[in-house]
Amino acid sequence: MVMKVYGSMISTATLRVLVCLAEKDIDFELIHVDLASGEHKKPHLLSINPFGQIPAVEDGDFKLIESRAIMQYIERTYVKQGTDLISKEPKKAAEQSVWMEVESQKFEPATTRLVWELCMKRLLFGEKENQAVVKVKEEALGNLLDVYEGRLTENKYLGGDSFSMADLYHVPVIKFLMGTQTKKVFDARPHVSAWVTDILSRPSCLKVFCRSANQLGA
């Protein structure tokens, strides 16, 4: 039975799950949720996710919400398929876990408003960004990426010497921001820039984002 994913190609959380599924070579059916019309707040979707958010998945009779929880479920359930995204060695897994937490606790808060101002306002409402807000948020992101630069000077990937869930968590937000003025904040740090090029060049990313571009008419 094919896994069902309720989500949208303009949702970074949905894209995070789709790239994970591609890394694990898992077939899925994407059931589009129209965010602009508020479909995610309708009863049929609230019955799956009472918080009125996407994505949500159905794997047979099992339902799950929250993109990062979904990704960890996918990795642990389909551990013998595709890319190993969480190390089986405790110390390596712990390092990966640290940077998974950094993404959710520090990177996402630092980038959410940038994605909104530079991408979503125009996509959803045809509105221009607030450059004053963008400037403040880019400065905060730059400070965070200085820490990433130090980490990536010593390791090819955030979790160590191999691509892992820690890197994958970052992919959709970075992909959106690479098409905006905020690209320069990443490019200014050579090890961060090389890491970005590496993770966005993975076949899983190319596959998912090509599908996304086609659906968005890019």
C-alpha cells in the first residue's frame, strides 16, 4: 500500500517529508491541500491533524503528523531501504541528534520570517517583502551560520562524515532561500556554501524540487 501524504508543494514541512521519502526510495501519493483556501482547517483534514497543519501521512491504518516525527518514523520503519539517515552507532547518532535539534530550535526560527517575506507573500498573495524585516532577519541568520561554518570546517556534513537527517531537515528552507537575496548570506561562508551545493544536488532533492517547480508552473 502506497503511503499517503497530505500536503502542499509550497510547504517546507511537506517538502521535507517528500525528500525523506525519496532518500528512502519509498513510493507515495501526494494529496494536495489548498493552503490559500484554508483547506487545512476543514473538518476532513482536522480529523487527521487537529492542529490544522500539514503535512500528515497515512501509512496503511497508521496516521502521523509533524514533519520531523514523520521523517523519523520513515527512517526507523524502512531502515533497510535507501539512505541510512540516522546512524546506528550511538555517538554518531547523538551528534546527528544535536544538529537535528539545532535545526528545529535555532535554524527554523531564524529563517521562517525570511521564507515568508521573500517567498510566500509573493507566491500566495502577490505582495512585496518588507526589506526592513528582511535585513534584521538576515543579520540574525548570518550570526547562526557563523556557527555552522565552524562546524562544517571540521566536518563535511552537520552530523559528521555522511549525509544524515540533520542535513535533510534543512533542505527545503535552504532551497527556497537560494532563489532570493538571502542566498548571499550562505554564499559568504565558503564551507556553508559548499555544504548547500552538496545537499541540494542530491538526486532526492532534484527529483522532489523538479516536481515542485512543475506543479507551481516555474
